[in-house]
Amino acid sequence: MQPYTDAQLYKAIKEFNVIDPHKLEELYVESTTTKKSLYQLLLDQDLVSDENLGRTIASILSVPYIHLETESIDQSVVSIIPEIVAKKNNALAFNREGNTLKVAMIDPSNQEFINLLSKKTGQKIVVYFATEKDIISSFKVYEKELQSAFDELIRGEIEKAKISHNADMPISNLVNLLIKYAYENKASDIHIEPTNDMCLVRFRVDGILHNAVNLPASFHDQIINKIKVLAKLRGDEHLTAQDGHIQIVLETERIDIRASIVPITRGEKAVLRILSSHSRQYSFEDLGLNQKDIEKIQRGYRRPYGMVLSTGPTGSGKTTTIYSLIKTLNSQEKNIATIEDPVEYDMPHINQIQVNSKADLTFANGLRAILRQDPDIIFVGEIRDKETASIAVNSATTGHLVLSTLHTNNAATTLPRLIDMEIEPFLVASTVNIIIGQRLIRKICTKCKVSQEVTIKDKKWFVDGKERPELSHINTLLSEHFKHQNEIRFYAGKGCDVCYKTGYSGRIGIFEILEITSEIRELISNKANAEQIMNKAIEEGMTTMLQDGLDKTGQGITTIDEVIHATMVI
């Protein structure tokens, strides 16, 4: 039972004015007529981040808030509360200072447990509030390292096989453990590949691949076969690529997984893309947008028709940005339909269509079908060809708001790209409302963040460990951005247990928002090139991705190296 009422949470969030008051009122009414709490409804709608909700609830309860995800928790402290007791009471010991033990709890009013813990330890207990999601996620500190857990599990399975005289080792537990550890470590992908002497498993965390575990080579084919069974793929096919879908349920949520298996020279390689509906927050602030750019986007999607485009390379967060828009626009009065490849996240009250080339359900054909479904808002997963571009633009001119993504280097190059797809310049000029250019960069780990004064003119640039003197022009850019200051305070992560010694934890977007003004419309109609459009947008006040990234370095969110690598070819 939650230690606060929905009415208290409603009042606190209303006072903080962090979400639209009409939407808050709607959810509060829903919480009174359904069995769902207001807290859960807010999370389901992705209107407030779990961390911000936690801070709000802590203020209601008049106790300090702790975000366990950013804490480096010592194993000796955790073990003060046995795992079974911790999970029963949703409590976690996370720090000890002298005779004081700090404990995170979902229900800080559970005085009976606090008194028992104080009596058992002989220490003063200081209680912090942590959200249910944060505490359950942090229970992983009770678990062994991945390699140790696999070694122990493998030994156990071998013993079972010997006892039962069964030579076929059950592999389900290994695959489930692999997915569980990847999810808990916030991996976006699991790579399972054969080498000459082992089965190598790697996790992609914050865009970077890390070796996770080495398994015996004899396990590889069994793991691949198990993945094929779970994804409903052909087990007897080893020479062609196969794609499938897996769904599993963990303690806190349902996990959707895209499975891809391809033949390589040493066997078959599997890549599992983990799609978790609550692993990302969708509010514009969480994505990394500043208030000025949020207001530009709002002006773009509040028009009753036209196009809102998100652009960038693969893996730049385009789909996540569009999903945040859809969440904002989603209401009972709107009929929203999507055509995607693949459908990455299920969204309530949205009609989502999966591209199926075998059934001739392409982006273009799916978009035609959607137009016969009386839509108000349409999301086209990606504009890839002339036909899809033409239908999308025509839809935007006939009273529909069309959201989509394109692969372009920046916001300005999107406009010539549409013209190259044989869309008339006057149509591009009249239908596109806003273009969002973006990249993803890693955030500095807050647990091990340090700062230092850097002399810009003396800063050296390295790529792959080699100094690149020809990149010294970047120092001129830095000097101009920071108003010709010579000494600049930059931040970095030293590396700790929280960030796996990388100095980074999590990712955030850097953006440039190109608003189509009357002067830019005129440039488009006159077939101006991307550079001319970009210069005019900057003249009108557009912040480029590089400038947005440099602002974030000054705020201590990321490092200068991350920004330069993401926005410049070096």
C-alpha cells in the first residue's frame, strides 16, 4: 500500500506545474474510477519521469529522496539486510556512516521494520524514499557478476545432466539469465557470436559494445536454436538471415525483443534488440530539449496539418523523439495511426501497423490504407522512397498532421532531400512545419564527475589514441562559443562502479530545431541549397547541434569530446 494518497500526489504535481493541468485532471479522474494509482498512470503516459515523481512523493512524505541508480553501493552494506527480507519490505541499505545506516524504502512509514532493523544492527536508521521501480532495479546488487553467475549456472546444469544421464543441457535458464542481466544493465542490444574457441556475448550500453561473458563454444548452437524457438523462426535454416520477435515478462514489466540471426563464416550470429516501454522517458526535457526548442516544436505540432520531421543517422533517437510527440498529442478526441518497421513500443489508444513486405504491406501501401481510416494524426516510421514521400506530403496538404523520420546529416539537408525525391519545392515549403535534427551523446556519470580548468588554445585532440594536430581549428570554435574565454571549466567522469569505469552513464540528445518561417519558405521555393537554408535559420536564431552540445558541456552534462565526435567528422 502506498504511504500517500492520490489526492496528495495530484495536489503536489499541480503545484509544481510540471505537466498540462487538463491532462493531470483527466488522469486523476481516471485513477478514482479504476484500480490504477495516479503514480502508475503518470508513468504509463510518460508525462513525468520516475525520478521527478520520486522527488515529489518524498516531499509529500517529508523524507529525503534517493536515486539509487546513481549510487555506488557497497556489497557489505547491502548484505546488512538479507535479500529475502529486503524484497519482502521493499527496502535497501545503501550507505553506512559511523553509527548511521541509510536505508531506501518505498514506504518510509513502516516503523515496525525500521525498529527491528535498528534493534538488529544497533545502528541509527535514516530512511530515504525511493520509487518502487528504482528499488526493484537496485536489487540486482544482491546478484553475482554475470560471468560468475553463468559459471555457477553452467556447473549446476552439468550436474543435473549427469544425474539424469541426459546429454542435452537445458539452455533456457542461460538465455533468460542473459536477457535479465542485459536489461538490468540498461543494454540496448545483446550480441551473441561464435569465435574459434568460445561463444562471445557482448552488451551495447550507451551506444558502446562491451564484452559481457565468455561461454563454452559448445553452447553457441544450443543458444541460437533456443532463440529461434522463442522467436518462432525456422530451426532448420542456417544459410539465410531471419528476423523474429520475443516477448518475456520480468518482475517490473514486459520486455519486447527483436531477434536477428544471420549466417557468418564461423556459424550464426544473433543480435537481440531490447525494447522496454519504460526503460526510456519520453518527456521533452528528459530527451535533452531546452525550453526555447520545446516551444518551437509545440508551434509545429499544434497546427492542424502539415509535417513534423525528425532527422539524423541510425541510432540517433529519431523514433524516441517522435514517440514523445505522439504521447503528447494522444487524446480521446484524436484518431492516431502509425505505419512502422518495426513497431518498437505498444502505445495505448494508438492504431499501430507493422510493415510486412511478404504481404505487400509497405510504408506506401500502409499509408494509403491509413488514409481510409479517417485519421487526424499519422506517423510514418520512415520516409525511404519517392512514393512514400509523395503520399506523406499529399496527406499533410489535405488536413492531416504527419509525423515521420528521415536519414539526413542535419535539419537543413532534409529540405533538398525531399526535393530530390521529386516533391515540388512549393509543396515542401507549404507542408513542412518543423524539422528536428539530432544526435545522441553520452552523459557524464554523476557519481564520479570531476571538473578541471582547460586552456582552450593548448587543448590537443586525439582520435583512436593518435594526436590529430589538424583538428586545432576546433579550439577556435570553442573560443567563439565560450565568448573568447581562455580558461574554461569542463567536466568528465573518472570512472566508477556505477558507470563500469567508463565515466559515462546514460545518454541524452543534442538538437537543432529548424522552424519553417516565411523567409525559409521562400528559399525552399527558390530551390536554395542546404547551406543557404542553414545560414538563414541560424540568422533567425536557430541553435545548431554543435552549439546545443557545447551548452551541455558548460552545464556539466557531457564532455567536449563527446560533442565534437557526434557533430563533426574527425
